[in-house]
Amino acid sequence: MEKKTSDNTIAKLIVLFVSVGIGSFICAILERTEMNVWFARGIGACATIVAGFLCSLVARKLGRNKDS
């Protein structure tokens, strides 16, 4: 049981770091345009949320396939 909990925690941390990296990358690109900086940051935050959901979904599907 302990191994499954630590694997789950590691997977959550990886998803968190990947999604924040993607959101920061998109925000950095959009801040260089002539767009208002707050719109760029909002879009970066939305990209972080979407990337987090997608990475979490992929991690769950991979975990289910590994258990089967």
C-alpha cells in the first residue's frame, strides 16, 4: 500500500511541474506581444489549468493500463 501512495504523490508532483512549466512558457511568449500583460497572464493561467487536467488524465490512464 505504501508504494502506491508514494507513486501517486510523485505523479501528482510531475503533473504539477509540467503544467506550471507549460503555463509559464505560454505566458512568457504572450507577454512579449503588444497584448495587455494581464490578459497574457490570464491566458497563461488558463493554459496551466488545461495542461494540468490533460496531464492528470494521461497519468491516470497510464496508471490504469499498468495495473491491468
